[in-house]
Amino acid sequence: RITEAIRRGDLKNLSGAGKPLKQREESPFADSLQAALNNVLSQNKVLPEWIEIMKEMDAGLQAARDTVIRAHGELQLKPSLPHGSRQESDAAWARAKQSFNDAVANYNDQVGRLALAVPPRAAQVIYRVRISADSELKRLLGADS
């Protein structure tokens, strides 16, 4: 039918032609009460708790990734250090890895908190899963982690 209407020219000169479509304010996953609540929150520049949790999780994990990559890169720049300096370097790497492990443990704790905070309809499309610190280090740094 649409093809036929286009061929006949029925869709020419429609009001709003050439203008962007109006953006939907409400989420397709929210019922009317949730949509009204989201509107109030949005007008007051307040994010729902679950979005705040996700932002905090993602930012913390990314900071930990950046830090461990930077620490690893610094060690790669110092391949042949004297014995005492090498021990200090190894200790610094051990601290960086422990800090990364702590950040991943914190992320994994927040996964459970997020699961409880996300509204059921949004949970179908918004989720985070627990990650393994060792697997993540291997992915970030390659086999030499």
C-alpha cells in the first residue's frame, strides 16, 4: 500500500515533510506511571538509581583498566633493571594487579545491586555481568599478564 501511495503521489506535501520526527520522551519499556516518573526526574535533572549505578560501575571499571594498562606499559619500558630495582618494579606490578582485582570485585558486587535496581521491563535490554579479573587482564594485556 505504501508503494502504491508513493506512486500516486499521496505522500507528497504532507505537513512536517522534510522535518525531523518528534522525539519520544518516554521509554517504550516503561508503563504510563513509570513514564510520568521518568518525566519528573528528567525535568529535575535526576537520573534513576539504576542508571547512576551503571555509570558508577562503568567509570570505576574503565579507570581500573586504564590504570593497570598504564602500569603494565611502564614496566615494559624498564625490561632490564638491576636486581633491587626489579624487585621494586615487581612489587609495583603486584600492587597494580591487586588494585585491579579489588576494582573488579567491586564491579561484581555492583552487578547484584544493579540487578535489584533495574525496572523489570528495562532489565531485558540493560544488564551487566560479573567478570573475571584474570580473564580481563589477559584480554587487556595479552598473554604476558
